[in-house]
Amino acid sequence: MKNIRLTPEQIKEVERIQQNVCDGSAVFATDEEMAAFWKKCEL
């Protein structure tokens, strides 16, 4: 398996997303939105 290294900017973005998940401000797609997405992709 190849090691992947993130840039400092990517690390900051991951940390921001993790914080949003922890504090409840992250927004996720609903099951209905995902079903519509997959249908649109014909999958």
C-alpha cells in the first residue's frame, strides 16, 4: 500500500471538517438526497 501525504492545507481542511462533525455543524446528505444522486448517475 502506498503512503499518501497531505499538504498542510489539506490537513487544515481535514481538521476543520472533523471539528464540524464534533460540534454538530457538519451537514450530510439525507438518504433521499443520496438516492436521487445515485439515480441521476444511473447507478
